[in-house]
Amino acid sequence: MSTAAPPKVIRQGPAPDAPPVLAEPTPRWKPVAVVLLLWLAVWWFTKGTDTLVLAGRDRTPVMDTLAAFRDRMIAGRESNPVMVVTGALADALRGTVSFLQRVISIPDDPRPVPQIGWLGVTAVATWVGYAVANWRIALLVLGTFLSFGAFGYWSHSMDLLIMVGIAVVLSLAVGIPLGILAGTNKRANSIIEPVLDFLQTMPTFVYLLPIVLFFGIGSASAVVCTLLYAVPPLIRISAHGIRTVPPTMVEVADSIGLTRWQRLLKVQLPLAKRTIIVGLNQTTLAALSMATIASFVNGPGLGKPVLDGLRINDTGTALVPGLLIVAMAIMLDRATTAASERGDIMARGGGLPPRLHRAILIGGGVLAAVAVMISRQSLWAAEFPDLGWGRAIAKGAGDVITAITDTLSPITGPFKDAITYALLNPLQAFLSESPWWLAAAAIALLAYVLGGLRALVPTVVCLAGMVFFGLWNNAMVTLAMTLVATILCMVIAVVVGVAMARKRSADLLIRPILDAGQTIPAFVYLIPCLALFGPSRFTGIVAALAYAAPVSIKLVADGVKGVSATTMEAVRSSGASTMQQIRKVQLPMAKASLMLATNQGLLFVLAMAVISGMVGAGALGYDVVIGFSRSEEWGKGFAAGATIVLLGIMIDRIARRAAEAAPDQWKRFPMRAPTGPF
């Protein structure tokens, strides 16, 4: 029988009896540095050659082939079976959206107003908030709905709720069965997981181009792309909830003779109910985020006035609907969270007495029904009065934003220039001016060094795909902006995350802010960034940074907090200073969390690439936006979207394999307790 080779032993000091110490592995940063230095040396002599630049409106044969495919599909809309099926689905979705709009949002001819006016809709929504959660949520719903009308965006707000509602209902119809299948069948899970990885790696805007081809411009495409973006969290979390049901409960169900379906319906689903509702919460917020972005394909909702304001660089006009989107997100988040906790609270005897609760439910239901009848018969209760608050706030906000930007321009201007000239421009020149074969070889070597063969293979495939689609140079420009935003993101994440991990007061103060930041749809981040920095590459970087930072900060904080208390006590007893504790112990032992935070930061930043293209970031994001606005550029826009997907998959696989390797390294070479000052 063969035995493992003994670990290499290093003797410390001249004493022959000194205890042996395991040799630590060569840090991975050394081969990474070697690859980067070699890349830089070759770049110095070859820069500017073979960069595969595609100038202006030029297109490659691949892009023309994609555009021709689109034209053939549109021409065969009535004969192609795929187009016939998707067309029928699109008609059904458009009909559903139109019907619900006539009920609560737009006039239903010959009526000059919707079937149910604002008073009835607000009353019913408030009653539902109390029924599924509690009186606090009911008040939050009441205030939010009144704000929709008071600020002049009642119709847009109802349209957005309709889009989110349809997408969530469809997500439940698709996601719950798939979640159950993934949670109870390992073979099915092995098929479903890669599909979910692909959908969640793909930036949101990339969904739109192919969906528009099959479902057309309008509400149908908006619903479908929202569904595709919103359903993966529900499937994942539902499967996780079913898998985490205690095995003893499953064994008890089997021992009393329950069938597979009885065990699922009477044991697994009830015990996983709270987790599934958490998945519903995440799906609802994802649907809201994507429904806003869907305004690019003429989807109805609050995204339209936001987009109109951004197009004319009027941040005051975009601010009010943007804030209403945030208010809606907070309302839906708090309502679904409270609904998930209501069962436990009632089981512990919390909440109002049952008799009083039923009385309020019945009385509230009667009042809601009366409000619906009034709103159908009285014009004042059907159409929200124009208070002018939205226009006044937009004008005032525009003046305030102008004053703030003028005041902060001596700070924001030099800061933008410093990051642009010291970091962004050199990195962009290094990547985009490298010959494509040099950059591809160097990136492949870095993938192998960081993640081995499991990172190298998908990296090579993705690099080949980027060359194939003909947008290599723009991909390198996008990669440069992504890396700069990620570097800034990780600097902030480490500083804030360590502070949260070491001080409970900092955690209590900062974590709610991060939760609120994750609730805000990505689209809304552009408004303040555009106001502060104007249209530029840096504006896109700042917006991506604001979107990505909350999740990275949380991961760093949780990783640092996870360092064992006994290790920290030993470190403190050795006389280590605070900075030594952080640099020598906490950050190294939280390396896996740091790498995961970097991975998520990269993906969140890349998800903003197309949105950032709206405000001057250019590169692949701009190409996708052009693909939306000009039919002749559809092929180029689709190629840009596919390139973003390949870039995201490549980054994800490299970072994920590197993160997986980190814990093994610390298991094989455990950190020794310090024996003296650092």
C-alpha cells in the first residue's frame, strides 16, 4: 500500500531539537506577478498591433449573419412554428396586461377612468397588507400608495405593479415545481443548477435583445424578461428549503407509511414554507428591478419617466419616479418579509388577540368593498387629483442637485480625474492595446494559476467566443472598467467590512443601510451618479460600484467575523496591535470570503455594463443600447450582449475556482498560533 509523502520539514535555528514546522506553499500571487510582468514586457514592444478594433458603424460577417437571422425570423412570423407559438404567448400576455391596466391604471373606454379608481385600489391594498402581515405593513402600504398619486405617477406606478405581479405569479407557477424537483431529485438538480448559473450570470440587459425578437416590443417582452430574471432565486431557495428539512422528520413520515406526494405536501413543504417565502421576497425584488429596466423595450411602468429624465440629463425629473421605485421596493420587501414571519409570531402567541384580528379583517374588508364601489361611481375617487407635488419636487430637486454639484465640483472633478488618469486610462490602454493573442494567452495563464484546469477550460472557450463575435477590443475596454470598479469596490468592502466585524455598533448602523442599498433597483443608481459626475466612463464606474458594494461589504464582514474567538484571544495575548490583528490574522483567515466578495463584486459590476453605457461608459454597453434603438444594428447589439455573457462567465469561473482553492490551502497549512510580537 502506498503512503502519502511526508511533509517537507524546515528547521528553525541551530538547535537540532527545534520543533518541525510545515513549509507553507508558494503564495499564488508570485506566479500571478510573473505572468503580469511577462505580459507587460511583451506589450511594451507590441502595443497597438492586432487589437481587433471595430471602428464606428463597422460590422463583422458574424454580426451581419445575426441580423439576417433576425430578418428571416420576423419575415416568417406567420409560418415559423417557433414564432407562431411565441406570438400566441405574446398576445396572451399583452391581453392580460391590457385588461389589468383597464381595471386599475388607464381609462376603460367608454369610461373616462379605470374600472377601479385610486381610492378602491388603495383600500384593497391596505387591507391585503394587514391580512398577510400586520397593521404596520398596512400603514406602510397606505402611505406608499398615496405617495404614488400625490406625486403624479399613479398610472405609471400601477403599471409597474401589474408587471411585477404578473411576473411573480408566473415565477411561482414555474419556480415552485422546479424548486421541488431540484430539492428532491439530485439528477434533476444537476441539470437545473447550470441553467440557473447561466441565467444569473447573464447581465440583465442581455435578456432583452433575443426576447424582443420572439415576443416583440412592449409589455409581453417586458414580462418574459422579468420572469427569466426573477425565477432563479425562487427555484434555488425553494430547493434549499426542501433539502434542509430535518432528515428525522422525513424518516418519521416514511415510517408511518406516507407516500412520496403525501410526504411532500404534509411534511416537506410545510416545514420549508418560511424559506420558500424568503425566495418569494427575493423574486419579487428581482422582478421589480428588471421590470424597471424593461422600459427599454417599451414596457409600462415607472421606468419610463426615469429613462426619459436620464435621456435629457434632467436628474430632477428622473429623481421623483426613481424615489417612488425605491418606495415600492421597500414596501414589497417589508411586506413579504413580514408575511414570512407572521406564522411564527402567531404560533408564539404574538400579535393581536384572534377575535380582535378577525373583527379588524372583516371590518377592513367591508370598508375596502365600500371604497371600491365609491371609486367606481365618483370621479374624485377614481382619478387622483393633480396636487402638483411631483413637478414642484422635481424642479426643487433639480435646483438643489445643481447647487450640490456646483459646490462639490472642486472635489468630484479632481477625484474623477485622479481615478481616470491614474488607474482607468493606464489599465484600459494595457488591455485594449495588447495584441489579442497576447491578452488571450495571458488571461488563460492567469486562469490556470488561480483556478487550475477547471478555470482554464471555460476561460479558453469564452476567449474564443469573444474573438468569434468580433468585439474583442470593446470587451477589453469593458473589462478594464469592470476591474477598476471592482478594485474600488473591494477597497471599500475591506475597510467597511472589517469595521462592521470588529465593532457591533458599526454593524448595527451600517447593515440596514446595506440592506436598503440592495433593495434599490440598479436603474436608480444612475440618477445621483449622473448628477455628480455628468455623462462619462467614470459615472458608469461609480454607478456599478454603488450597486456592487453592499453585497461585497456583507461578505467581507461575515468572513472576518467568522474568525474563531480562541484564535483572536491568542493573537491579542501575544501583544499584537489592531492593524496587526487585521493584516496578519483576520484578513488571511477570511481569504475565502474575500475572494467570494471579489467574485460577486465583479459580477455585480458587470451586470451594470449596459446600464452604464447609457451615461457615457461606451464599449459593450453602448453597443447593446444601439442594438435596441436601431434595427440595422441588432446583430451588433446581440454580439455585444453575447460577449458580455462570455466575459461574465469567464470572470465567474476564474473567481469561483480561486475561491474554492482558498479554504483547502488553509486546511493543509493551518496558521500557527503566534509566539511573540508580529
